[in-house]
Amino acid sequence: MSKKIPSQGLSYKFEHNWGGEDNWYTKGKRWAFNQKFPFNHLALGFIEWLRKHWIDGKVEMEMASIDKQVKYMGEIWDKEDEQRSNKAEILETGLFGEEGWSIGISNPVVERGSEETNGRLGDRSDEKGLGITFPDPWDGDWNDGVWTWEKINKLNNK
């Protein structure tokens, strides 16, 4: 007779879930794997069928949610458009067909013009607000602009 070594009778069984969410599907699949043969096969098939319908249901719910959000955003945009758009004014002078007859159409949305900028720096590189003038890239060495840029950054970071 052979002598029984303590490690012969021990068997360890463990399961590890490698990341992801431990939801009803992973728990159910793990449970079904631990059942005996005919039942585990049926249980796994049922869990897979249920998962397919669960995913389809989640997709439909998400699509319905997106449709609801799109409708809400459309309503907001329509309200904003109504507030912004003033109807065009039609100005007619004289009678149609007579001399001096004219028609004018004005729309405040189109004719409002651009807003004036309030920048404190000018458009040109030799403006007083900059403090340092940028060199012309075609004059002098090719890396003069790099050295000047480094100087400007050092002055701005102080």
C-alpha cells in the first residue's frame, strides 16, 4: 500500500472573472456551468436566448431615449429660431406699374452686420501693445523667428 501524501486528496476549484461587470448574464452563466449535464445545457441555451432579447430591449430603450432627446432639442431650436428671426419687412412705395414704384425688403437677421471687436492688441506685428516686433521670416537667418519667439515666451512667463 502506498502512503497517502497530504496534497493528493486536495483539489482546488476557483473561477475568476477577468474584468468587466459581473451582471446577471455572467452570474447566470457561471451558475449554469456548475450544474449537471442535461440541466446545464438547457440553462446555458436559455441564458443565451434571454441575453439576446435583453440586448434587443436595451437597444430599443436607448433608441427611444435618443428620439426623445432629439425631439426636445428640435423644440428648443425651433423656439430659439422664432426668437431670433424677425420677419422680413416689405416696404412698397407707389402703385405697381406706375412711375416711381419701388419695393424694398429688409431682414434684420441678414442686415444686422458684424459686431465690432474690442481686442487690445492690434492687427500688425509692429503695434505698440506687443512690446517686441516679430522679424520678417525672409530677412536674416532662418531661425531668427524661433529665437524671437523664445524671448517673447520668456517675457510672458515672468
